[in-house]
Amino acid sequence: MSAKRRIEWAVYALFVVAIMIAPLIMEPFWLNRVAKYLVYGMLGVAVALSWGYAGILNLGQGLFFGAGAYMLAMSLKLASPTSLQQGSDRPVPDFMLWNAEPGAPTELCCINKASFLWLPFQNQWFGTAIGLILPVATAAVLDTILFRKRISGVFVSIITLALVLLVRLVVIDAQPVTNGFNGLTDLGWFKVLGLEFDPYIVPTYYLVAVSLSLVLVGARLLVDTRAGIILQAVRDDQNRARYLGFDVPAYQTFFFCVSAAIAGFAGMLYVVVSEFASPTFMDLTFSITMVVWAAVGGRSSILGACIGAILINTISATVSETEGFAEAWKAIIGLIFVLVVLYLPRGLGGLAHDLVDRIVTRKPASRELRVSDPSSQLAE
């Protein structure tokens, strides 16, 4: 392993250790807030994979995040006390009862025309599984259409942008089934082997921290594989990659689906720590914000994009809660983004890589000078 690679993995290890020891110095409120930032860091990884390594600027990443969030939220909604107190033997979401027609049966199967879609979500593990399957399946279908037709560049960004806005409108309009603008609230706690993950307890934080660590390491190892190297070649010159015989759409689709899976998983974790799912997850603003995180941290750096997401959200929360900056915090974040784009086009991750390169190249040079020093030879 080269010196540069050892330094990179040491930085990864240092980051993992830092997030693991956070419960030793933080109270429950801040622990829950940091857990949300770590979820955003996972979104930064997803954007880095699709934009930085695959060269696909996806402006609809919120679609995959929202899909994962809603799928698990539907199961947790049925597990909440508010869904178990509606006068029925089986759980029924409270908002369905509020929106039901007079005389409608208080049964999940038929309280409204589409309420039967909730029936499988009575099993929490169904919601968990479909929260991963739906984003990946959506990405696979979308990518097969786009990349087989050789649609690329800004056209992919426009299509993904239109898709996430369309789905958001559908979710809002389906008020009796999704609770519209209000989203899904009053959720139950996620349970695994009898352990309930209260958003403010240490095990919930570690669920997020360990998940992020695994995603980080897995994504880093993935881009180092032969497939990851080929993908970067595809990003740099698709025509040359096709000329060499590589199935360009297959590589693009695979990595885009991995990015969607990470975003969907992040959406589920966000529901666990925040206890709600909202159509704002599929806002255009949110998807563009993810791109800003990756740009600041470094879109071609897995860890850089992750740290960029955590850093920007930490600064946003701190500035927005500071007296005197409550109204101007968005302008401050925008200024930071502009300065990074102007003076650090490869983001913080690019700056870190340049520093590592200087350290690595300086060591061999200093050794060579010592060996070829004329004064040392005369002394001998």
C-alpha cells in the first residue's frame, strides 16, 4: 500500500473514531442533532458517487431519500399509539379517519379507495425492505431509459429534476393516503430484537454512526475496484470507453443505483431519528442543497462530500440560531458556497488531497537530496 493510500485510510479511521466517541461528550439533545447531520453526510456520499465518480448530476436525489423515508414511516405510523386507538382491531392512521367519508368503515382495507396499499406495511420489516427496493428499482428503470438512449449531461439533470417535482405533487395531492402537506407524524419507534430506538438514546446514535461508517468504507472500496476505475474513465470520456468495449450504460446504471440505495437508506435513518416524513424531502431546494454539500466538501472525494454535508448543516444550524443572523444565515451559506467554488473548485477534499500529495512527494525528494549531497560524499 502506498504512503498516500495509508494516509487516506488513516483519515477515514480518524473520522470514524471521532463520530464514535461523540456520545461521551454530548447530551441527548445534541446527540440527536448530530445523528441527523450524519444522515446528511450519508447523502453527501450518495451525491459524490453519482456526480463525482459517475459524472451524473442528479438534481432529484431527494426522490430516493423521500421514498426510503416514506416507506419506513408508513410502517412506524401503523405502530404508533395514535393508529391503535381508532376503534378498530387493527391499526388505522389517524389522518385517514379525519379524511374519511361519513359512514366509512374504520378498517385499513377500505377506509378509502387506496388505503389497502398500507396493509403490507403492518410488518415493519416490509417497510424497511421496500424502503431500499423502491429507490433502487426507480433508479434502475430511469437509468435504463436514459443511458441506453445515451442521454447525458444537463438533460439528465433536467429529467431527474422534473421527476422529483412530479412525485412531490402526487404525494401532496394524495391527501387521504399520504396526509398531503402534513406528511407522516406521530410515528412509533423502530424496533430490532425487542430494542426500541428512541431518537434520543445512545443506541440510536450508534445505529446511524455505524451505518455511516459502513457506507463510507464500502463506497471507498467500491470506487477502488476495477468497476470504479472504469466508471471514472467513462466519466472522463464516454466515447473512448465505448470504443474500448465497455458497456457504459451498465456501469452508469449500477453506480447510480448504489447512490439511490444509499439515499433511500439515509431517508429511513432520518425517519428513525426525527420521527416524521414530509414531502419537503422531495423539494427542489433540498436536492440542490445536497449538491452544494458535495461541492463544498469535494464531489470527487467520498469522505470530503460527507464532511461537507456535516459541516454545512452544522454551520447552518449555528448561524440560524444566533441572534442577529437569523434572517441572513442563508446568505452566509450562499457566500461560503461561492467562495469555495471560486477558490477551491475541488472543494475541501481536493485541498486535502493536494496537501497529502505534497507530503508524500516531499519525503522521497528529501531522501534523494541526502543521498546525492556532494558534501556527504567528500566527507567519506
